[in-house]
Amino acid sequence: MNLVFHGHSCIQISNGEHSMIIDPFLSGNPVVKTKPEDIKVQYILLTHGHADHTADAEAIARANDATIVANFELATYYSWKGLKTIGMNIGGAVDLGFAKAKLVHAFHSSSIISDESQSIIYAGMPGGFIIDWNGITLYHAGDTSLFGDMKMFGELHDIDYAILPIGDFYTMGPNDALIAAKWLQAKNVIPVHHSTFPGIMQDAAAFTEQLKEQDIEGFALQPGEQLVLIK
């Protein structure tokens, strides 16, 4: 299987026949290397409603006739736009045929904000996804602080790859993410949600060096860079 980091928190996972993208934020992303029209997927997974995680969900869904998988409220919002959706809730799992995705909790906020109308739409609880695909387990934490139930995730799931935010300010920073990696018992960690904007600049390479000291492999991927996933 192959993983592509598209920048910010956007990850695409493919096995040649099937593909999914998580939190597509390509339009308006200053570090992105890929255009929304270049994305070919069957499923779009959304951790929460903020624009830096959903910006291109509708366009990609329409172009690919893809299904959006999200919490019930956010999925309902997109279903009203005529898109195919699967509305889940925290703790539930869905079988996509080639992979299973479980929606787990995160500690953040979730909304759709319109500057034009100065309105805020509730977009359900924020979350993360634990994905089992071809014998490999990935945990995309979404936007979150450090929280104790990450220990439980590590006990219940054999996590091969943890995709963790390190930007600080809006999410946990590197120090808390290092603790999260240990609690999750993750074999490999990919830092995300950093260095897109001035407020979340971080040294991902330095973070992966800290991971190495804990016998955890880290991958400080650049936007557009690919990683072959192995068990």
C-alpha cells in the first residue's frame, strides 16, 4: 500500500485498485503540490468540519462520485448538497469493502464557518479514524489535544502508523505528540498539521529524532511525498 502526504493533515492511501483521502485541504493551501482535480478516490474521510480539513471534500466527491464518511451531522450537511455520504458516530465502524474505518473521539472543536454571513454551523463532534486495511492499522488522530484514552487505543489496536498533529496552538504540540505516540504504542508516526501557516510552524525532522530516541520510527514527509506502508 502507498500513502501520500498532501500537506497539512491531508493523507491519501491507495493500494492500486482502491483509494481514500482524509481531510482534503488542497485549495488555498500554500504548501500543497497537488490540485483537487488530480485526486482519484472512492472515499473521503473527514475528521471534523473546519475548512482546513474539508475545503475540497465537495469538489473531490463530485468529480469522483466518491462517498464522504464523517460524523452524522457533517455527513448530513454534505448529503443536503446531493453527495453520497455515510454518517457515523463516535465508537462506530464502517466496512468499506476493502478496509474498515472506526470513528474515535478527539478533543477539539468542529464547525462550518461562513465569514460572508457571519454564521457558524455545528458540525458534530470532532474525531479521528482507526483504519484497518490489508492487515495494516493506521490511526489518523485528526485535530486533537493529548488525552488519556490514547492509551486505550494502543491497548485495543495494534497501530502500525499513527498520524499525529504537532503544530501546537490549535492542536497538541511536539512534546504532547511524543507522549501520544508512546501511549498509542505506535510502531511508526507521521507528523501532520504543522508548518502550513506561521502560527503552527514546527521542525518535523527534530520531532522524528525524538521519536527515534523512544524506538519509534518517524517520517517527516514533505507535501507530495509518498511512503510505502509495510506491516
